[in-house]
Amino acid sequence: DTGVSQDPRHKITKRGQNVTFRCDPISEHNRLYWYRQTLGQGPEFLTYFQNEAQLEKSRLLSDRFSAERPKGSFSTLEIQRTEQGDSAMYLCASSLPPGQGEAFFGQGTRLTVV
Amino acid sequence: KQEVTQIPAALSVPEGENLVLNCSFTDSAIYNLQWFRQDPGKGLTSLLLIQSSQREQTSGRLNASLDKSSGRSTLYIAASQPGDSATYLCASTDSWGKLQFGAGTQVVVTP
């Protein structure tokens, strides 16, 4: 297994456009998390899945954001009508249930909205 | 709501010195605590995971301690090297596996 994979690594988009990011977790991990990180800050929780079920969404996740994990495998995070404030690093992590090991992160997708 | 604080925000040491990085959290009902390393523009690399029932965890030159009662964890890096220059983040985990991060300590090790 090559770890958590995210695509694309970088995305530049114009304000108002829609963007979609993909995360491929470690295959045996049933938990998948999305975080957002801005410059100089630690990552902030956005949402997480247990298998295909989305169990929690942060209040940071406005209705312009949607995430899916079909069949409990890869996940996508879509941002509609992007705004300059959406510019950030979007990080995906996967893990086994708590107590069974650590969380592993992908390399992130750097989004720049111009 | 859990709050995680890391002090100092930045640290510069000469090569060979030991590094001591501090992490404090307000809610002691954590499931575990994890330390990460982040290089500029990159994702997070897991360094150490300390279960809530453990007092410390070691990996090579790294040692992390956990004191739940006082809400503190410390990461020690022995005999620092220039390659240790990075931002170090601590995060507490709740029972759902969600991580609450501090803002990180930016470390520079000078040759």
C-alpha cells in the first residue's frame, strides 16, 4: 500500500467556479477524514466518513461544500461557487477505528482561488 | 470544546542540541494524542501516537510524554539535525477519531 493519495496536488481556479478533489485512503482503513489548513494554522476538521456513511460535518462546511465516499472507498470533496476565502490546503486522512492505530495523511491539495 | 496550544510558535537551535516541544490541551478526556511533522507545502507525517493509557512513547531519537491530568504532552528530539527543521504539530483525538490540532511549532536547526 502506498499510503493516502490525494489528487490534484495543486488547483488554481477563478472565483465562482466549482472544484472537486479526490482522496484515496489506505485500503483497509474504514475511516476517512477531511481537514482544511490555512497558512500558519493547524488543520481544522471538516467532515468524516465511516465506510460510506458521512457521520459528521463541521459548521465550517457551508452548503457550498459536499463530500461523498461511494462504496466506502475513495472520497471526493466538491466546492461549488468558490470564493477567495476557500483558498487553503485541503488534507485527507484515513485510519482504523480509534484505539487501533494512528491517522495517516495525504500530501494535500493546495487550492488557490483568484 | 477542546483547545490545543503549542508553545513556542517558533524555535531555532544549533545542530546537536536537544529539542523540547510543548503541547497543552484543555479537555483531559482525550482518546489519544498524536505528534506530526509537516514540511513546507506538504502533508502531515505521523511521528508518534500515545494512547490515553500510556505515559510515553519512543521512536528512535523521538520521545513523547503524556500527562492527561495536567493536560500536557511533550515531544523530545535528541541530538537535533538540520533535517529535523520542519513544523511540528500535536493533535488530540476524540472517541470518533477526530483530530484537534494545535497551531504548531516551527523548528529551525542551524548547522
